[in-house]
Amino acid sequence: MKKIYYHGTCTTCERIIKELGLKNKGFTFRDIKASNTTPAELEEMKEKAGSYEALFSRVAIKYKALKVKPTKESEYKKLILEECTYLKRPVIFIGKEIFIGNSPKNVAAAKAAL
């Protein structure tokens, strides 16, 4: 499986897609800004990531504005399903591996997996 979940207006996502050359490698692209992540998609990500918390972005502007921060898996799941900015991105599936986020280490690992 080759799939990427990205935010359509995120320049960081665009840069990573270009850097990894994903457009020419048979990937399925899923813009989470165009339509929120579905429960089934999120469940698939969680199975690979191990938790909803691992998929949750704490650098999102909306996260900083939250009065009550999530502490339970169910709360992370609910927020990600409600608002696309809470999903750490991009989320890249390459075969049986998942790569979450835009850290240089994560991007390098995704590049090595290609």
C-alpha cells in the first residue's frame, strides 16, 4: 500500500511530497482539508501508529487555543475526526510501515523506505 494523507494548503506537506517524489511513485493522495479523515481511515492509521495520541498534532494553532487538553485516547480520536488540523501530517503509508509528521528524521526514514 502506498498512501499519503496530507493537508492541501500546507506548504510543508507540498515540500515533502516533492522531496520524496511521491507523485511519480503510485501513491494514493488523500487531502484531509478537502474532506475530514473518516473513522475507518483513522482506525487504519491508529492500528499502524499504536495510538491516536501518536497521530495528534500538538503544534496546531487550534490546539494551543483549547481550554481543555485531551488526555484520553477517545478525546484524541474525537478531535482528529472533528478537525483536520489535529492530525499530525503528512501521514505516509509505504507497504506495512507508517511515517507520521514532518520531522527531518521521519522524512529521511520515509525516503529510505521508498
